[in-house]
Amino acid sequence: MALDLGEAQPTIDLESSLIGRDSRLMIVGLAGATLSCNANTILYGSQVMVPYWGTRAELIEVIALARSG
């Protein structure tokens, strides 16, 4: 799983090149980067998620939960 918190174009490009079969790419940031994909560029079983909800405070809480394991 790749978690992108900024959505800068260089990180989107890197993550899309690193994910493999049955992977997840979650893009949380709103910087406006573009992820180009089609049936030949994303591996089978992979998911790209762009959740758009919550406040900045809730995002900080989610990151803290992820850090705590």
C-alpha cells in the first residue's frame, strides 16, 4: 500500500511506478497532481482510492493512529 498525503506530481509518479499486483494507492492530498492509468498501466487487483472527507484535525488523528500501529 502506498499512502500519498501531499499529492505532488513527483510522489504520484513514484508511487504509481512502485505499486504491484493487488496493491492499493491511497491519495489523500489535494495538490492537483494527475494519475494517468488504463487497463495496461495498473496491475490486476490494484486499487486507487481518493477519499475526500474530514477536516485537517481528523487527518492528523488518522496519521497518529497509523504511527501507533
